Amino acid sequence: MYRDEDMHDKMTAEFLGQLGSDDFHSEDNFKKLSPFFCVIVLRSNLEKKKYPASVVYGDYKKRWRIENHFNFVEKLIRFYGLKTDDYYAMQGLCFIVLVVGQIKAAFKKRQKSSSSRYVAHLSTKECLIKASRIKISQYQNKKWYMSVTTKKTVELMNEMGVDLDSDLKKLNMYQR
């Protein structure tokens, strides 16, 4: 048995964030369930002394990350059924998937180093959905304007290193 403390903290924050939102998310249920958050039961034929649960779990988690990346590429980015018999087209697709993985890794690294608990516990998909709420429109005077729906969206952008005001000024400067 092994407990992933990072995932435990994330699940705790998610549960507490929904506390009182329905019958399931109550303080009583939290007290009952939280000791079991991210307790992983692994079965292996490896020797326990040479390979403690933390090592086996670490190796499994590395493999798990690969699977999660392919799920991310296939489902979130919607690279469905990218199959081709053309060698060079396949090399291009592999390159795109590699770049997507590198962007995602940099994104997650920045997110994990965030001082904001709100930002640190969002999933990649949630971050992208929240970021998509920023609307930029060009009006008749040929200037670009931005509308941001919530303070949390601004907090997310700041934590991810995006300076919305500066980027908007640059966009308007290039329009001339």
C-alpha cells in the first residue's frame, strides 16, 4: 500500500472546495473518506526489500503519465484517429505530439510552482476552460479590447505568467 501525498492534498482541496454543495460533500463524509484519499494498493512480484511500495508506485506513475499524455492528446486536443501510411506525415504528427507534450509539461510545471492554491489545484482542462473566458474583440476604431469575466481568471493568467494588459497593448501597437 502506498499513499500519494500530492494527490491526497489535491483531492482534499477539491472535496473541501465543494463542501456543502450537495449531500455527499459534508464534513462527516470528509472525515470518513479523507484517510483513504489516494491510498494505492499495488500488487507486484518484486521483492519488497529491494523494491518498496514508493519505488513501485513511482515506476507505475511514470507509465501512468505516458498514458495520461496520450489521453490528453486524443481527447482534449481531439487528435482522434491520426493514422497515415505516409512516413513523413507520421513523423510530422509525432513532432506535433512531442511539442504538445513539452508545452503541457511547461504549463504543469508553472502551475505547480504557483503560490495560489486555487491555480495549483486546477486541472489542465479547467485552466484552459477558464482562460477561454477572456474575450478579445476589435471594434470600429480598429482597437482591440478585452473583457475578463472573473477575478479568478485574472489570478490564473497572472500565475501562469501572462500579462494581459501588456499583451493587449502590443496587439494594438501592431495594428497601426
